[in-house]
Amino acid sequence: MEKKVFRSRISVLLIIFVLGCIIPPSIPMFAYKEYGGLYITGGVFVFIAFLFTGMRYVISDGKLYLKMWIIPNGSANITDIVSVERTYNPLSSPAGSLKRLCIHFRQGARYTNWMTWLNTPSYWLISPVREQEFIEELKAINPYISVNVPIQKGIWRIWDWDV
């Protein structure tokens, strides 16, 4: 089977929020010339940029894999997926955008997640860039997946960003 790779959507709103949390505390460091703090802030910024640009969702051999650059973060059988729906849930997840897909798994499904030591819920929040193609790939493997993802076009949709 062919391996399909989908990168994560990157939200401008989420980047502005993250920068809004990083930049204001570092302004006094410029005034007092505390370069150590600026280096730490710069390192945090580079790390966050690394996280945002490295998220990938891979469909291969009937499985869905979550990857951060080359590090695997989780995998699940596509046959265990029950439904895919639109969500704007801000919970922590391997998604670089607040416009997300919520993938629900059947009860008792076996999957690995980067937080396996927690009592993880039976869903994943992800945000692939080419959503419709991603959903079509999932449905090609498991045609019984229920999809509730409206395709909305309008004046507030600019370059596929949600304002």
C-alpha cells in the first residue's frame, strides 16, 4: 500500500496567541540587557516553531500514524475509527491549528498515543491541511466511518483560515 503523508495545518491565530505569551515577558529583558533570559526565550521560540512545523499524519498499511518530525507519537488501526467530525476544541493535541478533526475510535480499540501513561480519551484531535483528501483516504480503507465535516465557503474564509 502507498504511504500518504499529510502535514498539520498551522493557524495564524494560534501563532499570535503563542507569540503573545512569549514576547511581553521578554520586553523587560531588552531594557535591562539580560541576555541569558533572551537566549532562553529565543530557544523556547525555536522549539515551538520546531513543534508547529514538524507535525505529520501518515496513512500506511491500514494504520494512521502521528509523527513529530521523525519521532512517532501514536498509531491506530483505521478500521477502529468510528467517526470524524469538525471541532475547535482547544485541548492539547498534535495539531497546529484550532480548526481540527476529532477522530473517534470504537469502544475498546487498541491504539498507542504519546500520552499512554495517562487515561487517554478514545479520540484524537488533529488538523491535516488537505482535510477532504485525508478523509477520503480514511474512507477508502474503512468505508463505515461516519463523517460530519461541513465544507464551508464564505467571506470569513480567507486562504482556508478560519477568522
